[in-house]
Amino acid sequence: MNKNTDRHKIILRQLEDGGFVNVQELGKQLNVSEVTIRKDLKLLEDKKLLFRTHGGATKSNPYTNDRPVAEKEKLNAAEKQQIGIAAAALIGNNDSIIIASGTTMLALARSVNAGKHLTVITSALNVAIELSHHPNIEVIQLGGQLRSSSSSVTGSYAEVMLQDMACSMLFLGVDGIDPEIGLTTTNLMEARLNQKMIEAAQTVVVLADSTKFGKRGLGKICPLDQVQHIITDSGISPAMLKVMQEKGIAVTVVK
């Protein structure tokens, strides 16, 4: 396979099937150098047929912008509800958990079994309010600078509080999951707080609807090797699902 047009057709076909392509894998498959593949991707990007990323390319623009929480809550609401239900099933009696911010985190809070005795640490005001009605659930609200766009706090006060905590599980929402970059969010301060949450938890569970895959935000949270479990919906492409599983991540796909 040495004709440019043939390579381009294969690249675009794989991009259509999986949503992304990897430079190294394409080079091996097509028996050409990675330099050649990068030139191919640059040409196809110039034709507005794809978006180049670190180590590959995606079908859609990978960069995501911050939006108000009220607007985000309306997006993929049914999927987020099912993801929240699946996540709540992982919580055991007497668990101490961290729930980060995001609309999928609110869906989780609404699905938590109120009969269980729990300690919940959260940066999200809406999550804290939702859980505060349940007498069996002790809520620890992290302090800091309020971000109205996410109804949550960030900053050094919240980070310092987490230094004295050790929890069994972190439920984390993200703006992007990229096979090469890892987890990202649109806000740098939130990314730093998420990093501290990861340090305080034994298990990291990412709750993300399928639109988050192949996307990336400004703030890098962590590489994928720090993630143990992802809960998403059936919109995830088979290729992306395979990549996550090959990285040793347990993936739960809800209907």
C-alpha cells in the first residue's frame, strides 16, 4: 500500500468507524513511517476532513469549552441518569467517597441509596445540597473559590482539606478523555483540585457520557493509567472501548 490516495481512504474509513486514529498504529498497518502518516494527517486536516491531535487525529474538534452547569445538565440527560445509577451501585455501606463536580455527579447524587451510611466529600454545592436531606449521609463540603459555571469550589483551601483525607473511591467527571493525553477539564484550577482528589482516593471511577471521548480541555488532570473504572453509555465507539480496555481500565457501558 503506497499510494497516497489509498492511505487517505483507509485513514478516513478508520476515523469514521472509531472516531480517532493513532499515528504509530497507522504506520505499522500501512507499512510506512510515522513521518509519512503525519504528513497525511496534515494534508487531510488542511482539507478539513479531520482534526490532528497529539499522536493521532479525531473526526471532530477535540477542544471543548466551559459552559454553564444549567446548560450542560440538559445535554445527554438520559445517558447521565443511567450512568449515575450504575455508579451508585458501586457504593457500599459505610463507604467514604469523594464526589467531584459536574452534571453527571449530580445524577449520581440523586441515585445514591439514602439508606446506606456514607461519608461524602464533595466540591460541588449542588451535590452537597442534594445529599444533605439524607440523615444517614454525612456530607463534607470542601471550601474555596466558587465557580458559578460549575456550581463548585476550587482553590488552595479545598486542596489543603483533601490532604487530611483518605477515601475508598473517587467519582470524577471530566470534559475530555483522550487516549494519549488522558483526562482533562476546561478549568486549570479544577484540574489541580481533581489531582488532589485522585491522591486521596484508592479507586478512581470516571463518569463520562460517550461524547467526552476524543475530546480535551485546557487543564490536564491525569494520564489514563491512574483510572481504574469508567462508566459511559452505548454511544462509545468499539475502537475507543477497546483502547480503554487495553489500558487495563474496567469499562461499564449503560444502555
